[in-house]
Amino acid sequence: MTLIRSLLAVVLAASLSGLAAAQEGKLKIATVDMQQLFKEYYRTNDAQKQINIERARIQKDNNDRLTRIRELESNLGTLRKQIEDPAISDQKKQALFKDWQMQQQEGIALDRERREFLQRKNQALNETMVQRMKGILNEIRKLVEEQAKGENYDYVFDKSGLSTSQVPFLLYTKDATDITAGLLKDLNKDAPPESLKPVEDSGKAPLTPDAPGDDK
């Protein structure tokens, strides 16, 4: 979640008549939990489902490639045993050894292609995830700014933001209004029912740049 925290660890401030309010000694301050808005926004849920589908597709393709490679490994083991059999003639051994070399080279090429495939697909998936995260966060931030202006807040602070030392940025605010619940309601007001269902646990953190591992 490092990328998400970096994007969220920004103070969301709307300076609305701030100077006049400061002169009077009264500031209208609100707080918002950007992490919660991001996690519980239905578009984040939809994006996670799409990422999981693509992740599963990549893993299936990788498994299919591994199946073929393992078949070749099994064949190579069988050929080696035949080559080492003293009852087989030298001429037959030479033919078997030639076959063994060809299948070994095929296996090496297939495994190299599989690894390149994984690297290429993982990189593309990571880039897609990053762009989707940024788009969703920008949409949420825009809504926060609109409400801040509408409610005439001087400052809106992200209470989920962390400093570079991973310490909460906002430790205390006096008389601050938490506007998270209202914003979340607005974000999900047009959500299809199926989009509000939680994503099944796939063992992956939500919208992280992880992708299928390189099975060996």
C-alpha cells in the first residue's frame, strides 16, 4: 500500500476566506479519512474485481506454459534413463541423445518465453493499476474540494495521511468536523448493488502493484 499512502499523505486544504477567518481567530476545519473513502468507494471495488480477473487470466496462461515445460522435463528424464541403459546400442543412444538435446533446447526456450511473458504482463498490469488508483483518488479529492467550498470550510485535513516516518500526519484538531460518512454516501449513491459487494479475498492487497508470481 506504499503508493496509495504516498498519494493519500497529502494535506487537502481548501483556503476559503481563510485570511478573514484567521483574523477573527475562528477557522472552520473538517477532517476526512481518504483511506476509507478509497477502500469503500464502489469504483475501487469494481477496479479490484477487474484486476483480479486479469490476474487470474495471466496466472492461467502461466500455468498452461508450465504444464508444457514440465511435460518436457518428464520426457527428458525418460530419455536420460534410456541413454544410460547399457542394453541399448550406441546407434540408438545417439538418436536418443539428439532427441534429448532438441527437447532440452525447446524447454529452455519455452521457459525463457514464459518468464518474458510474465514480466511483460505484470508490468502492464501494474501500470494499469497505478493509473486506476490515481484516477479514483483524483475523483475523490475533487468531491472533497467541492464539499469544502460548499460548506465554507477553511481547511480539510486527511486524517489517514502518514508522514515519511509513517506517523499519522494529523494528531489532533479542535472542533473539527469529520465529513467522511457524508462523502462516502455521495460517492456510492449511484452504485449498482453488485458493485457494493466486497471483493472475494484473493490473498492480494487491494489494488496493489502485485501480480502473479513466477512459479518455478
